[in-house]
Amino acid sequence: MQRSEINEIIAQADAFIGSHGYILPPFAYWSPDQMRAPDVADMRARGLGWDITDYGAGRFDEMGLFLFTVRNGSVGDLSSGKGMLYAEKIMISRKDQLSPMHRHNLKAEDIINRGGGDLVIELFAPDTLGEIDREADVSVPTDGQLRTLPAGGKLVLKPGESVTLMPGIWHAFWAEGRDCLIGEVSTVNDDKTDNIFEMPIGRFSEIEENEAPKHLLVSDY
């Protein structure tokens, strides 16, 4: 992705998020120099801030995701079983933009449709080796009620609805009708090691520096 494209996506995302009444924290608007300062090293280590990915495929409109990590604990906290064991993100899935099939080894997450279009989530249970089970039903809690779908079933979340995805559950998602604002509340988020994709793709984008960054991405840290 080109840096100019990333800068434009950030501006568009900021406007879209604000249109739904969600207010980003002040550090969202820090300059690159402010985010590079020594006294915010812990924020960088926790991966707080802007995150835009095309999964290395170079087709952001077709396969990509906008994310902003608002808060995040550390893997060390998770290992000890005490401390800040949670994370929060706000995300945007554009209409018909795929976030490809993946699972997490450690992270449990609530995915919440915060507004806009429908959020469609394709689901598979893991087999005994953690791979996709294309035969077994998959059960997930949706706003406290357990729902069971066939392998590859598509769960549709209307604005205000949510689903809990436990570690190991395979999922892909996209917005239908309109762009969708998505909330994520989870256990500690580790995007460097805890994303297992079905396809041979990467979590972060390669960036062509054709202009100066307006804000740094977590991948710039």
C-alpha cells in the first residue's frame, strides 16, 4: 500500500467513526514524532493506535481491514493470569471487503456491530489438530444466547448485535449493504503471533513511502 492511500484511509475512517458517535482517544491525533517519543514506549509495545492492512495482497478494497487499538494488556499479564488481561479495538469493514479466514490460539473476542451495514461472519469449528473442520457444526454465543450453525454457516449481525468467538474458532467476515463499524472487546491482543490464516498471507502491509505519514501505524513502531 502507498502511504498516501493510508493517510486517506485514516481521514475517511476518522470521519466514519465520528459519524457513529464513537470518540477516539487523544493519542489518535498525535504526530509521528509524538508517537516516537521515549516516554510512550509502552504504548508502542502494546500496539496502540492506527492499523490498516491489506494482508500483503495489495487489494485493500477487496481484502482488507481498518483497525484502531484503543487499549491492550500485555502477553506477560496474560501468562501470569492477573493484571490487564483485556483489549479493545474499533474497526471498519467496508462493504463487501473481506477479512479472510483465520483463528486465534489465545484470544477470545466479542465482535460487535456498532453501526452501518450488516456484519456477516463465516464460521468453522476447529478439528483436533486446530485446522478447519468442514463437517462439524459450530456453536457460538450471540448476546448471551448459544447459536449453532453448520460448518461454513454465515452469522449475520445487525447493528447492536454481537458474537463471542473463543480461541480456535475459524472466522472470516465482511460488511453487507453499507460499510460497518465494528467493536472488538477481547483478551490481550497479540497481532504479531496470534493470527493463523487459512491462506498464505501476512497480517501487515508492505508500505511504499510516497509521502510523509500523517499518523504512524502500529506496524511502523
